[in-house]
Amino acid sequence: MNQKFTLKSKTIINFTIVCYFIILYWIDKYKINIVIVGVFRELLTIPFLIAQLLCSFLSIKTILSKKSLTILFIISTLALVISTAITFQSFFN
């Protein structure tokens, strides 16, 4: 148990972050204005942005350093990097 994060846990974290930003997109697209949804959106967005950057960096570092990777981890990393690019590109529009 010396490993802090296994590939499985990194994959789950990556997909969770991607799902969060997909949900934010759908909430904005369909103009869902429920107070409790807005509260959680405000509370969780900045921590998820920081986690998105950090996990993108760590996942790319893991891909570059390990030779035995799962295809699911590579897909989750690719989805996270694309999500990060779209998220930060939306700040400059």
C-alpha cells in the first residue's frame, strides 16, 4: 500500500471531474435555476477547477513514466485533457 493513488483510483477521479463539468454544461444549457443546484455549483466549481489542472498534470506524468497502463486510464486522461482545454478556453470567449 505504498502507492498513494492506483491507476483505478486515478481513472475514477478523472471521470468524476469530467462528469462534473459535463453536468455544469447541461445545467447552463437548459437554464436550470434551482437554488440548491446553484449553491453546490458555487461551492464545487473552484475546487474542481484546481483538481482538473492537478489531475491533468499528474495523469500525463503517469502516462509518460509508466509502461503498463490500462486503456481506460488513457481514455480518462484524454477526456480530462479535452475537458480542461474546453473549460479554460471558455474563459477567453
